[in-house]
Amino acid sequence: AQKITQTQPGMFVQEKEAVTLDCTYDTSDPSYGLFWYKQPSSGEMIFLIYQGSYDQQNATEGRYSLNFQKARKSANLVISASQLGDSAMYFCAMREGGSYGGATNKLIFGTGTLLAVQP
Amino acid sequence: EAQVTQNPRYLITVTGKKLTVTCSQNMNHEYMSWYRQDPGLGLRQIYYSMNVEVTDKGDVPEGYKVSRKEKRNFPLILESPSPNQTSLYFCASSFSNTGELFFGEGSRLTVL
């Protein structure tokens, strides 16, 4: 069964430093998609970054980058130059059914990592 | 502005009193789904819809119903809410089964 594991329930980081949030996944599909979402205390889910299993390069979006290590089945999120506004819960997710979500278009979510940025 | 709109955002109700959480998207998306978020469990899919009049169960459908009579709307119906349905609910949509999921702002439901 497909599964996402986030082993860090909570993390602290100093403002302006970089932080890595861990995510490992388990799937037997050769084709899949990996997502990171941010959930601030207000509750909404904000899309951050996407990595397809066949993408040759690691995805980057501004201060966010995804360290994709396919052989290790890991998709860690790296936030550079942390800001106070980065304090939030972060979820890693995988699209079921490969890059093409099939009929359900379902995302399987990890349990999240709560990041606190300290001034 | 492209968005997924849920209502109500917050609701406190009592066991057994039927309620509906509405979801509407203005992006002409075909795929819509409902998730619930519970502490320590992440988000889990309740129901999904591929298009108008096409719906099916997700991972945790018990106690919920949905309908998709129009492309833009996908309401979640709790016929007889129970306390174990106290949760944060998200509606999501995407243009295709390969595209990014756009989430609504969430609806926090408490069943007493």
C-alpha cells in the first residue's frame, strides 16, 4: 500500500537559517507525484511544490526546493532563509495511481511536521 | 480570482441534526473531492467526483453523502452527524487527474 511518512512531529529553526523537513514514501508504482503543502494556523492548505517521479531535476519554487532521492524514496523539503511567516504545519503528499491520479485523483498525506521559526 | 469556496467555515451542531457543507469552484475543474483532517492522521479522502453525476467513495465515506449535479458544486452531506465526525473538512478540485489540487479554506465542524 502507498504510504507517506513524516518522522518529525515538530521542529525549530532560527530565522534566516535553512531547514529540511523529512518525507519518505512507499509505492510500487514506477510513476507517481509528490507534493508539499503548508498549513498555517489559519487552517488553509497552501500548495508549495511538486515533483514528478520522472523529473530529472529537483523541483524548486523560490525559497522552497525538493531534495528528491528516488533510490531512497525520500522527498525532503528544504526551506532556505527561514522567515517568521514560515511557521506552520507542513504536509508531504503523494498522488495515488502514479503521476496520473486515476479515477480518484487522491492524495495520500503524511501526518505533518510543525515548524516553528524563532527570531 | 480562481478559488474553491466552502461554507460554513465554522459550525457547531448536535448529534443527529442533518447538515450540509457546500463547496463551489470557479475554475471549471472536472475533479472534486472531500477530505477530513484529524490530528495525527493527516488528511484522508472521503468522497470524490470525476465529473457531473459521477461520484464514488474514498477511504472514509461512512456517515457522509455527496452529490454532483453541477460541475462547479460538490456539497458534503452529513445526514445524522455524530461526535466522531468532529473534524476539519477540506474540499479540493483540479482540472485533471494530473493537475495540482486546489483546496478550499476548510470547514471546522464540531458535533456535540
